Amino acid sequence: MTGIRTLLIFLFISFGLLEANSWNTKKDDFDNDIPNRVNLIRSTRQTTLEGLEKTQGLDQETSGSSSSVKAGTKTKFYELELPSNYNMHEIPKHKSGRPMEVLIQMNMRKVIRLDEDDERIQVDMELRVFWTDYHIRDHVNNKREEQGLKRISFSDLTPALRKNMTKTLNDPGILDSIWKPNLFFEGLIQVAQPYAMARPIILKLIPEIGAFEYLSRITVLTDCPMDFHYYPTDTQTCPFEIRSFAYRRQDLVLSWYRTGVWLHTLEVSSFDVHVSDLNARGQDGYDYDIYSFLIKARRRLSYHMVQTYLPSTFYIIITCLCFLLPSRYVEARIGIAMTTLLTLTAMFASVRSSTPVVSYVKAIDVWMAGSIMFVFLVLAEFTFITWLGSVKEDYEEARKKKTDDPGTEMEMNDLLKDKKTTSITFANPNTINYYERLMKFLEKYNFPIFIGILIFSTIIYWTWLLNSADYFDWKTDASNNNLGLPGQPGWY
């Protein structure tokens, strides 16, 4: 046994010595290789720095050429060469002095949201603008004549030639160096241009005729006055007006290009939307060209039908069903009516908190207030029937007491006074009989009467609401809205 232990200890010590020797060898190799590793790192770093210096020098060259457009210089942006006397602040009209024509087209991808609290609308669109820069056109054609080439006019362009001559200018610095129409949206709050790597802008040019095409993807937030009188069958109309901010009609006129406005998505949140009423007019008091259109948004009824109108109607019907219970179940009748009244009151508060806050009464407020009033009348009817029953019971009890004790000197009125529930005048048998007949009539006809009132008032309410709100007057023009029909003009 001792021999085995000695052998194991010897093997363990031998294995440890071998591992130590191997570690020392690896450490010596690593120490000897350190200078080579340091030299490799220094060489890589030097190469990287040289590459960065070259890149920075190229960037400075590019940025210098992009921002060096000044009056009296000749600068070339890809295929664009500006005349030496070019002034980006001067409108480049035709030599005859006629107004410059600017064509506009808006491709509305979708209505992002309708803000009912702040009364605003936000739209995602592609804005497309066309104009002719006659200064650039004359400069390019003058150069062509110097080279012995023919001047080119718009009528000379065939579709194939137009395609070949069109240049795409991707340098954003070009827009800062040329004249462009300063278009403006009335009621504009904010214009944003979300992008990932580069701004979504395309600028195309046919230099020979000076024709520019500007295309940009933007989101526009504008005012939208709203009217909630007929909520939730309301239709909101949001006007869009676009005009030149600085140039009057003698200098610049606007026109729609092709379809003018095109809306791709005809729904947003709980609304159906469409574009309508494209027109042109001058601004009152000023001689500016204004082109306008409307975005109409009709609220869908499905939400409030399921959440408000149908539940409240069911609650009212449940309350009316209590009339079918025998009159002796007073506690059940009153309990159901009170529970329904409290439920409708809580529902009304919830509806008020989820609808736009305005200072006037909305159509849904009329419905909820009418529902609460209806249940209140049913509760009052229960109370009245119960009171009539108590009058009859007191009278019968007093009459029985007098019959059982003929020697009493008390009159019927005095007996009824002791009950403290009726007046002396109820001692008249004719009055008691009338009340009894009235109670039987109400017990028999209360249910059909109240159900009839409910049906009649519901028909009156919806007829008034749908007609007043023109809810079904919803005509979507296929020339400006994407209905998915064959042969529609579309965006391009």
C-alpha cells in the first residue's frame, strides 16, 4: 500500500515539473515576439492615419466645390453649369417678362393622424414641383451655339430625347445655389423630413430647356378646424392651401400637374378619408395664386355603436322589462332601475372623457342624457304605481277596521289620518276607485307604452342625426383617390 502511494506522489510531482517547463518555454517565446507585435501595430496605425488624411482632404475639396457658388463665378455640379452672372435671389423669368409657371403635384401616402384635441392633421406626402429656369436655359443654349450646335426648345424634345437629357442631381448643395419657388402651406405648423442616411430629395434637370423637377418626401402638420356637433357621425373637412410666399401673379403662377393631388390610403384610425374640391383662387386682398384642396374625414360609427349605443339601448330595455314583474316585487323593480340609472351615469362620464372637449352639446351627449332621462322616468313610474298601491291598501285597511268595530265613532278620514300616507280627500270611494283603475291600466300598458316611446325616439334621433350630418353624402372621386379601380390615372 505504501509503495502505491509513493508511486502516485512521484507521478504527480513529475507531471507538475513538465507543466512548469512548458509554461516557461511559452513565456520566453511570447516575450521574444513582443517587438514584432509592436511593429505590426505601429505599421497598421500609420496606414490608417494616412488614409484618414486623404479622406479628409477629399471631403474638404468636395465641400469647397459644393459651397463655392457665387455671382460672377462659373461652377459645375455634375451636369449643371451656372452662368457667371447667375443670381439665386432673382426669379429667372422669360425675356418677354411673362410670369413663371410652377407645376405642383402631391402624392399623399397616407393621413398619419387626426388630432381632435388640438384640431390638427398630419399627412405623409411626396411633394413634386416643376419649373423652368430661363437663365440656365439661355446659358446652356448659348454655349451650344458657340459649339455650332442647334438650340433646343421644349417642342424639340421627344420622349426618348427627354429621357436621355434628364440629369439627376444628387448633391444637396445645388438647392442652396439655384433659384427655387418658395411655396408655402397656409396654416402650416410643422414640416418634417425623416430619413435614415440621406435626405429623401431628388432633383432632376434638363439643362437644354432649363426644366427642373423637385421631388421630396415630407410630413406636413397643419391646422384643421373641426366641428363636433354631430359627433359621432361627424365629417371633418381639412383645407389645404398652397401658394407662393413672395411672388405675385405677375411674377409667378401655379398650376396642378396631371392629377394634382393623389391619396393612396383612404382610411386612418377610426376615419374614412378622401381628397376633394381641387381648385384655384386668388387670396383676398392680395394678388397671389392659391391652389387648394380638401381632405375630408368621416368618422366610422362601429366603435360607438358597440361601445355606447347598443349597451345603453339594452340597459333601457332591461329596465322596461321590469314592468312585466308583478307589482308586489317593488324592491326588484326599484333595484334594477336604480342599478341601470347608475350604470348609464357612469357610461356617460366615460363617454365624455373619451370624446373631444368642446363647449357645446354633441349628438352623443343628447343620446346619453336622453337614456338617463328615460330610465329616470321608468323609476318615477315605479314609484307612482307603488304609491297608488299604498293608497288603496291604506283605504282597504281603514274600511276593514271600521267594519270590524261598528261602534267606533271615528270617521274614515280620521282613520286615514292615522296612516299618515294619504290625504283626507282620498277617503272618497270614487277617488279610490279611480286610482285603482289607473293603477291597473298602468300595470297593463306600461311596458308597450315605454317600448313604443323608446322605438319612436330612437327613430327620430337617428333620422335627425344622419340627415343633419349628411353622413351618407360620401362621394369619393376616382381621379384623386386610390380606389383600386382599373384605369385610374394614378400618381405618375
